[in-house]
Amino acid sequence: MKKMMNVLHITPALSSNIAIEFTKKTSGLGYMVYDIATELSKHPDVNIDVLFYRGIYKEIVQGKCRFVSMNVWTLFSFFRFQKTLMFLSFYKKYGKDKKAFKNILYDYIALGYISYVIKHGRYDIIHIHGCSYLSSYLRGICKDMGVPALITLHGLNSFGGVIVPESLKRYERDCLWEWHKQNQIVSFVSTGCKNRVKEFLGIKNDDNLRVIPNFTNLSSTEVDCTIEIRKKYNLPADSFIILYIGNIGRNKNQQTFIRSILKMDSEELKNLYVLFLGHDGKGEESIADIIQSSEHKEHLIICGNIPKMMMPNYLSQGDATALISYSEGFGLSIIEGFRFGLPALAVADMDGVPDFYDKKAMVLLKDRGINTICDGIKQLRLRKWNKEYIKNYSMNFTGAAISKKYNDLYKEILDL
């Protein structure tokens, strides 16, 4: 008889439409954690609990996946004064701004309750998502309680061009060194992320560094695709639509893509439209003013945040996706496009490229120069793409295929 594994996922982000509390601040990490947990719960030999420690919500049970409740009473009833001293010590070393102060303080208030859940949950494995302000302490709690831990990093803060406070970069690097010395197994969502860490640590033996890529279960058959995108945005029937998916900001680099579009002449822009799907940034990160002041603004459309279940409306009617981020742990929007037969435009140095690149499905850019991007867009439009081939290729990145990799890793850790 197979052993039933009890696994607790601990995460600073969770996004889903199953509860209003999970929709207040959506993110790629939040959606991915939810998808990993629910996909794993479909396996017959595992029970999944999820603790979203930056949320306030009641317990939710979805099949064999349970979302452990978080409320104000539990937060403060398990809080201990010694955590205040830990918080002050941590903030002195790593905290540098008001936002960091708020997040670190909240995390350390939650630490007592998290410890309680780990201690009394009788878990076989604790699966820690992301390098948050608590990651190092959570791993320490697991060690003290004799419970194996798996840490999954869905991207890296301290490598590449990602724009975060220097203190957070330093914290991540300190964690990586600490976990390496402790022989902690860490999984990454891309080969690029793993290789950056391997080079940073200066190691040859990378047995404790694993790659389990992201996946998508988006499908036009699972939702009501009733929105006619071209009609909604008044686009010509023969328009070529590029979808640029992701919250708008410096790291996602939408501004460079816009400048590239605006450099094209009228003939090159004919019937070409870019839809930006995501929250617009603030201040210098916003693209609204740039678009409004341009003479070709009708070719650049900010659609705002699109709920995940509405995305198939766009992906099923778009013609391609594009992503030229400065730093990207994987590049989920690319395989989401693959699922609907859409080719992708991306930069060769993105961490996920070794995991999802196929010359029959992508145009790969050597850099983020405007001329390079313009040439890439022209290739994207001129090449004849086999949509069925791209759809079939996307089956390498389904929930069933990728969750099995996590399940197998659990068994390896537990020596089952």
C-alpha cells in the first residue's frame, strides 16, 4: 500500500477566484502556487494543505486541497514577544524602506501561528514558496521540528536586471549560501535560474539544485469565450494582435517595446496592434502617458488587469505573444500562448529559454535594442506558423506533467 504524503505549502502570495480574499492582490506567483497545490492534490498519494500567511481568510477545502485559515485572532494569539526582537534584528540588517517595514513586521507577527501549524499538522514535507522575509526562518523551524523542507524559487531577486531594493538582493544571496551549506534541496522554475545560482555558489555538484518548470492549464474549452476582442477594441478583422502579458513596470520592460513599435513607419504598423494585459504602473513606470502622447496611440492598447479565467478570450484570438523583461524567472505568458498555438517573441538571455525554446514556436532576440525588437516583430508577422504544432508542443507544460515532477521529488526527499 502506498504511503499517503501530507504536504504543507507555505506562501506569501495566493491568487484564485475561489475566494474573494485570494483576488485582492493577484500575481503570477500567487496563481502558480495555487495551480501547483491543486494539481498535486489530484494525485492519489498526497494530501495538500496551503498556508497563505499574508492573507486573512476562512478555511477552504477543495477536494484533497485544504487552505488553512488565517485570521486576526490566530495571528495575535500565537504572537510572542521574542518575535519582536527577531523582527528588529532582521529589519536592522535587511529592511530599508516603509514598505519593507510593513511586510517584515506582518510576517513576523504571523510566524508564531505558522510554527503552530507546522508543529501540529503532522506533515511529511513543508514546501516553502519564494524567498520571502520568512524563508530562512521557516527552513530553520522545519529543521528544529525534524520535518523535511523543499524550497521552490519562482524567480530570483538578486541576479540579472530585476529591480528590487539592494537589501532584498543581499538577503536572497545570504539565504542561498545558508541553504547550500545545509544541503537543502531547492527547486527552480527554470534552468537559467539554476545556472545563475550554481555560478554564484561556485559549485560543480548541483544535486541539491533542481529544475521543475512552470505550467499552464488555461484552455478555451474550460471557459465561455464570448468576448470578441477585435470588436471590443475596434480593431480591423485582419489585424495582427500581439499580446504583452504582465503587470506594467520597469522590470517587464513594456516601455522599450512601445518605443520599438513607435519607431516603425506607417506601412509597417498597418493592422499591427499590441494589447498590454496587466495593471498599469505608477509614476515613471506608467505607459499611459507615453501612449497618449504618441502619434500612433491607436496601435497600443492598455487592457488593464484581466482575470485569469478571462485570458483564453484573448489568447484564442491573438496572433502572438511578446516578452522582453529584464528579468523573468520563467516566462509563463509564453507557454500560455503556446497552449493556444501562438508563437512568441522573447529575448535569448531569459532564464526560461533553455526550458521552452523551440525554433518552430519562437522568434528569439539577441538583445533588447529597439532595432532588434523591430526586426523580431517583422519576423513574427512574416513567418508561417504551424499552430497545431505549437499547441502539441505546449503539452510538455501541463499541470499533470509538471505536478508529477513535484510528486516524484517529494518521494525522493522522503526516500519512498
